[in-house]
Amino acid sequence: MKLIEEQEVRGIVAHFAELPDPRCPINRKHLLVDLIVICVCAVLAGADGPDAIAKWARAQDAWLRRFLRLPHSTPSHDTINRVLEALQPQAFQACFANWLQSLRNDDENDAGNGSAPSVRPHVAIDGKCLRRSHDRRRGLGPLHLVSAWATDYGISLGQLATDEKSNEITAIPQLIEQLELDRAIVTIDAAGCQKEIARKIIDGGGDYILALKGNHEKLYQATLELFDQYHECDFAGVPVSRHEEEEISHGRREQRIYLQVPAPDTLPGFADWKRLKTLGMVTRIVQINGREMFDSRYYLCSLRRSIQPFARAVRGHWGIKNTLHWSLDMTFREDDSRVRGRRVADNLGWLRRMALSLLKQHPGKESLVMKRRLCGWSIKFLTEVLTSSRS
């Protein structure tokens, strides 16, 4: 069993061996691949910064030497910090994506399923603020991380850091360029409802569902008026797709009504939105303790009128708050991170997303918090999570 585990972990080492080393070759004592694997394992096991990563590595020195070279023993926290400061986030993310894809390919081969999935992949793009990462001494506000999340697999696909939330508009197109979007449905909140972003998604082979709000005032008002007109005549003579669903949980009843209609070419700026085909409307009616609340949201879609993919993607995007952001705060205490260095905070943010993706792939029924604790308590369990397998 030990031999199998060591071979599997060495396979992980092989994926990160191709990562370009940004460090000066002078006095370079530690191998980059050793440092990366140590960081991944340590964050899975509960470490939240360079100092904790270094202490975990010292505690697990004997285990690490089974598959890492460690020519100068385990690294210090200063070495870990310097590497995270120098590491190029995009190259780091690309190596992880290749590693995770290899795990998924192995799973598909084991299942004997080589056919293309009938359900189109869904990618949700959203931003998150690291609230305690501000640095008043240097005049820096909190760091914002824009993430791409594969909702079907619970996997982080990419990340970009910005100093201001308003900069998400420029970060999202850069992030899209890094993603493989063939056949994917991409959902983005109103901050990313931009013509250039829609064009990049289409050019990348995907389709978009963009939340529409007052940042496009004329288009937003025209869409509201259009749906008001359709409701007044009960959609008589209007090609419309409709879907309803209801959830009851802990005394809370939520009803969701999804509508999708063709986008008329008379909409303001219609021609500027590449391949705009339909408009979507989602009404949520929530009843809690006898009180009823409702809200309606509107969407620009490049999808043809097909209500099930639209409803699934919109519902999946709402889930990113729970499956990604909430998990990062509850499992990894991301909002409590006081790391000030921008590049270090960026790369630590990606390590947390890597770890969360791996924890979600593990088939155990334990909570994410408990799985992370088990990674810290048991090297055997940590190896299972690294290889997405159960013995």
C-alpha cells in the first residue's frame, strides 16, 4: 500500500515539475517542485500561511522524504514566503488544471465512459473580497479575487487578483482568456455584464448568461418594460419557455419561476451584444414565518430558447456563494487572512481553492471542515484526498 501511495504522490510531483522557476539561480537551495508540493499538502492539512506551512513540513519531514528530494531539508517560512511572492499565478494555476484534469480522465477511464456528456458544462465567474487583507500603511485596500468555478465538479478553474472591486471588469476578460470554454455555459453577475466579455465568451466557444441591472440603464429599462407588456397579455402570441420549482427547508419555502423569450432586435444596443438570442427573467418568492418576499432578476443570453439549461445555470450560479465563497470562509477562514503581500495573498488564495477542489473530489461523506481536519491528523487520509481515491 505504501508503494502505491508513493507512486501516486510522485505522479503529482511530475505535474508540477514543469512549472517555470522564477527564482534567481544564485543560492537556490530548494527545488521548486518540492516547495509547491509542500504548500499544497500543508494547506490541505490546515496551514494558512508561510509560517504554518514551514512548521507542517518540519513535522512531516520523514513522510515528505519518501517522494521529494529535499536536498537541504525542509524549507524555512522565509523561503516559502519568497517563493509565493515570486511565483507567477497563471503558470501555477495551469499546472494544477493539468493535474486535476488527469485525475478526472482517470476516473472516466475507470468508469468506461468515453462519450461526451449530454449536459453542457457550467462555469460561474464571480469575485470575492479578502476583507482583512488591506494594508493601510501602503495605502492598499482589501484584495479582490475573481474566480472561475466549474459548478458540476466543484473545481476552481482559474483566478485573478485585483486591488479594487471595480477592476473586476478588466480582470474577467483576462481570466476568460485562460479558460477552456468549448460548449460551456458561462454565468456572470451584473459587474461582468459587458459587451467585450460577451464577445470573448462567444469567441472562446461558449455561451453566456449575464445578469442585467441598472449599469446598462436603457437596456435594463427596455427589458423590464418588455416583460411587463408580456405579463399584461399573459404572453399571448409570445414564444416563451417557462419552468417552475419549489424548495421547502427549515420553515422556509422558496418558489422560483424561470421565463425565457427571444431577444427583439429593437432593444437598445442589441447589435453590440454578440450572438444575443434570448432574454431571461427569474422571479423568486420566499415565505418565512408567514412573511412573503419576492424579487425578479433579468438576464442576457446567447442560448437559444431552452429553459432547462437556463434554469440550471442560473441556479448553479447562485450556488457559487455557498459552494465556493462560503466554504472558503468557513473551512479555510479566508476572510481572516492578514497576509499583506499582494502576490503572496494571490497565490495563497489559489492554494486554498486548489485544496477546496481536492476536498470536494474526495468521495467521503464527512463535511469539508472535518475532511481538512482529517488531512492534518492522518497522512493516509491526506494521500487519499491528493489522489481523489479511497483505499
